[in-house]
Amino acid sequence: MFNKVLVANRGAVASRVLRALGEMGIHSVAVYSEADAGAPYLEMAGETYAIGPAPARESYLNVDILLEVVRKSHADGLHPGYGFLSENAAFAQKVTQGGARFIGPSPRWIEAMGHKTRARELAASHGMPMSTGSGVLSADRDATLAAARAIGFPLLVKPAGGGGGIGMLPAQDEAGLIAAVERSRSMAERGFGNAEVYLERLIERPRHVEFQVLGDAHGGVAHLFERDCSTQRRNQKVIEEAPAPAVPREKADAMAERIATIMRGIGYDNIGTVEMLLGADGAFSFLEMNTRLQVEHGVTEEVTGVDLVQAQIRSAAGEPLAGILPKRIGIAGHSIQARVYAEDPKNFFPSPGRLKVFRPPQDKSVRVETGYAEGRDVTPHYDPMIAKVIVHAQTRDRAIDRLVEALEAFDIQGPKVNIPAVLAVLRSEAFRSGHVHTGLIAEVLARKQAA
């Protein structure tokens, strides 16, 4: 087991990992930029180190200074959290070469799954169900049009080396395709330093269902069922729940077992999430794989009783799954999470500013994960998510009611927040029915504005 672990992240992400380390009795190291000096999460760590100015590229994305902190602190492990460098294979390799262990998959799996077209090829070769797609597009206009005609419209243009919905653009016909490709390339270059893009057949009004897996260094891989992450704005998740509503249990279990078998076959060795689209025809198709802990991991923890962060750490330390997970894992009740963002609920534009009032719900059974406190500034330098609110209940209806109650009790003054928009969705008949899809938020808010 690790003696000391550096958490190369900030805010709620760092808080979650630091809590797990503390519960495991592992000495922890936290880092902070100038903007995060005095942040609440720093109080949870055994040691803290300043790593530079507020901009992420000069602090949390500064590989050299993070590796220097690993050396100075004598940490034998590094947990990247999620975001920032969590899916950077070169960084993971440098951590390993420096004598510490990267708490995540082996760099080869981060590399293999990080490039979307190569990940599709690898997954397809092991029997993963796929939507129709292309390889990386060349600069030749005629070749792009030929690839599009072979797949058929409507299409989705996607960056090959990115994630988080950045650069994903629909194309309904040939007239709009070339412009979408050029715009996607530009966004991908700015966002990921990689301008490669490819095409996928656009599944309209899909559901986004993802499957949690955990592997070890001994050939073992298990699944911990699925989450529904369909309720999104601009391809970014807002409400996540487990298990997925309105999906027959036998169908979800069969897909989960198939994914675990595929991951076992390729030798996957730590935590990961296989993201799938579920079309109106009831067919699953591979979207991508995230080789890290997910923001929404908490809902899986709530229904399975498995602490995924501790399980990930134990796997990275070399323990086999048989000693990490219970012999039988089931689903108990229903859990829903809402992401609370400092953003305008009408258009979802970021709304930085000082948290004049920040009072989470007082109900101790409501799980609130945050890196903020009253009086802290939400800066424009980082993601505007300021909290995750997670509830658990015996039924989905009761879980929705509990989440509504929790969000109504969350008193935030200063920046605008997305809570009014989230409440509108949770109260809508469309969400209550369980027949969610990736365009649901836009539809609910459009109906509300028209009323």
C-alpha cells in the first residue's frame, strides 16, 4: 500500500480523493495555485505545496512543477483526480519513471483509449457494438464528402483526441459538413492541441448510458453496473443517476457483462468508464472510454456500497479484485446527482464571482461534495462547477423528490447558478417518466420559456 499520495487536482475533486486517503490512513499531499490559496480542501491534507499562478497551464497542468512536488514530498503515489492531467499518458509515464505510481490505468491504456478512432478500432476488434463511423479525416475535401456519403447523414463531427463534448458538431447535409469539419478542427486544436477529427453517424435523441468497470494488475475486471448521464447541456452532463431508468434490468446487465468481458480480454488494469449511446431502436453503440474516475462516480457508490476511490487506490497498489470488491455486488435503491454550476440558468454561460452566501442543505443524508465555502471566489480560470448534490432513496420517484428538496434548500448568493434550470428539469413530466435523452434540458427550458 502507498505511504504518501500527492493529489494533483483541486477543489471538490481533491477533497474527494483526500477524504478517501484519510479513511485509508495514507499520508496525503495537496497542491494549490495562487487562486486556491486558503481553499477548504487544503485543510484535509498532511502537506501542501504552492504550484504557481491561477491559470491552469501555469499550475495544475504544469507537469514539471508537479513532478518536482512528487520528488520534494517523497510521495510514492500520485492521484490525478479527474480533469487536468488524469488522461495524459505522457504525464502518467513520467510519474512512473520518477519512481512513484500513477493511480489510474497503465499509460498504454490511457494512450490507447485517448485517441477516439484508435479506441473505436480496438473496442470493435473485441466485439464492442459500434455505430458507423470514419477514420481520421484527411485535408482532402472530396475524401471527406466520400466518407460522409458512405456513412449517411445526419453526421456528427468529433475530435479524435479530445473529450467533454468540445468540438462535437452536427452536420445535416453536405452543405454544412465542410464548415463543421473546419470549425471542429479549430476547436480541437485550441482545446487539445490535436486537430484530428472524424465522423460518426448522428444518433438523434439518444440516451447516454455509461458502464463502470474496475480492473486489477492480475487480469481481473469487474463491472459495477451502469449510470444514465443523458440529461446534458451542450454535451456536458448535468444530472446523472444509477441505475439507468426505463432500461430493462436484463438488458443493462447483459451489456455490462459484455463490456467487462471485453475489458478483461484486452487486459485493462484500473478504473474506467465505457460510455455508450442507446438509440431509439434499443441498440447500444460505443461512444468512448474514459480512463479515469468520473465526476458522477458517487451515484454508483450510493447504490452499490463500494467506495470507488478507495477501490481504485487499492487496485493501483497491486491488490487483486477478489480482495477489493465484495463477492456479490447488487443495486440497492436509486441515486441521483445534480451538478451545481456557477452559470446563468438561462443560457449556461459561466458566472464567476464571490460566494457571498454558500450554505449547502443541512440534511446529513444528502451528500454534498464541494471545494468552495462562503466568501470564496469562483474564478474564470477553472470549470464553473461549484458542488455536486447526491441523494439516495428506495425508489427513483423518491430520489427525485429528495433532490428537489435538497436543491431548494441550497442557499447560494453571489454568482448566478444553474439550480433553477435543474429544478425545472427534475419537476418535468419528461424527466419523471424516465425516458430521458441528451436534448431533454433544451426541450424542457424551451417549453418553460414559451409558457
